[in-house]
Amino acid sequence: MKLPGILTALLASALITFSGEQAGSTEKWTAPAAEARKKNPVAVSESSLAAGQKIYVKRCLACHGKTGNGDGPDAADLGIDPAKLSDSAIRRLESAL
């Protein structure tokens, strides 16, 4: 099934993009025009959300935690703070993808 791979790629793209911003930056990030015009290939549905949740539980929850606050059980072992996916800045990136 290609859906889990697509959802993982979208999440990874958002995290990579966000991690490139400097802490405390006030400049708002915007997607490049060519990318902003692209339509999300995964339609929002109960099944796509369930598939995304399954991927999150398997690959993300350990570090990012149940609510995306970066407080998962493995977060302390990373040596860095995991991104707070619940942060409004991350949510803005997600909506721009």
C-alpha cells in the first residue's frame, strides 16, 4: 500500500523543512510557489487518517509522544529535543504542504 509511504514522506518533509529554520526566527516560512500549487495526493478520509495514525504510533510516538509534545518515552535518550508537532509553527507548515 502506498498511502503509509506518502504520509511518512509528507511528515518527514515538514519536519526537515521546519528543522532548517533558526530558533526564534520571526520570518514566516512559505512553500515555494510550484510546491504550493500541488494538490495533496492523499484525500482526507477516515481510512487515510487511520493509516496516518497507525504510522505515527509505529514510527513517531516513541519520541514525539501521544499528543505530539515531544515527550515520548524515548525522547530523553535522543540527546536532542524532538520537534513539538503540536506547536502552531509546525501546524502552519503542515497546512502549507
